[in-house]
Amino acid sequence: MFKVLQKGMNRLDIEMSGTLNAEEMKIALDELVDKSKDIQDGKMLYEVIDFHLPSLGAIAIEFSRLPSMLGLLKKFDRAAVLTDKTWLRKVSELEGVLYPSLEIKAFNRNQKEEAEAWLSS
């Protein structure tokens, strides 16, 4: 499951759980692009509920859209990642190093209030 919820003018909340197949990835990326088209200086709260690696087909879809996804990232300046997996928190913050225009901070799932405060600061 991959849900994209618009929360105000410049905020998206994303929930991910389970395994995404190619069709689900296509739908999710389309929704993400559509809901972020008017965002500038955006914030994103990304909650990983139960992570499983996507299918190979889903990964292929994501790579085929890499140029548009990189453009999409420029619309956001902060992203908070909520996850119980230590390795996902570390990978998320490493992504922030790779995209200097996007500050990414990872939190435990029980730290949603802290993540919200950080996004608002």
C-alpha cells in the first residue's frame, strides 16, 4: 500500500506498507506527481509502517521515472521519515546527504509529534 495525502498547500503525507508491485508503483508515482504539482518549498511526512522490498517490476518503474522524480524532489525542502527500522532511518538520512536541497530527518514511528514539530520549524 502506498497512500499520498495532501495536508495543506505545501505538505504531503505518505504512508507505505507491504510490498509494491509494478502496477501499484505506477499508480503511487502518478499520484505523488499529481498531488505535488503546485507545491513549492514543500514538506513531506513519510511513514513506513511495514516495509518490504518492492518487486523487481516496481523497481524498474521507479528507475524509468527517475528524471521526473528528481525534479519532484526539488519541490520539497524538508522530509521527515517515520520508521521502526534502524537501517531505514540511516538510509533515509543518507539520501538527505545525496540531495542537499532536501533536508531529511528520520524518527521512530512513536515520535510523530517530534517529526511534525521539526517539519514546522
